[in-house]
Amino acid sequence: MNSEKHIKVTGYSNISWKDAIVKTIDEASKTITNLSSVIVLEQRANITGNKIVEYAVDLDISFKIEPFQAAPADDTDNM
């Protein structure tokens, strides 16, 4: 059976929404294996002096769940 887990992650960039998406996926891939898809849930920006100064994205990132594998039995003699 194949299963996926979904997490919501918020990323930021001072360059663009695309940069925020790419950087957030890159950061997530450092601690989560088997990333499989991303959905952009929301995009927004902070404005200062009529200029966008920070782009933000909310992402739904999914990754495949590995099947459970029991640890091998310890066959050593404990006496």
C-alpha cells in the first residue's frame, strides 16, 4: 500500500514567490525524505513604502511514507 503524509509549511523570500517556493522545498528536503509533491496554498507579500519587501508562501508538501520494517531479531547469546 502506498501512503503519503502532508505538512503545511510557510516560506519567505525577499526576491520572489518562486524563490520562496524553491527555497522552502530545498530546506524541507534536508530533513524529510521522499518528497513527492507540492501545492501552493497561498501567496502574500509585505509592503513597505509602496514596495514589496518580503514574499511569503504557504505550501502543502507531501512525502511518501516508508513501509514499516521490524528490526532484525538479536540472535546473540546474552549469558
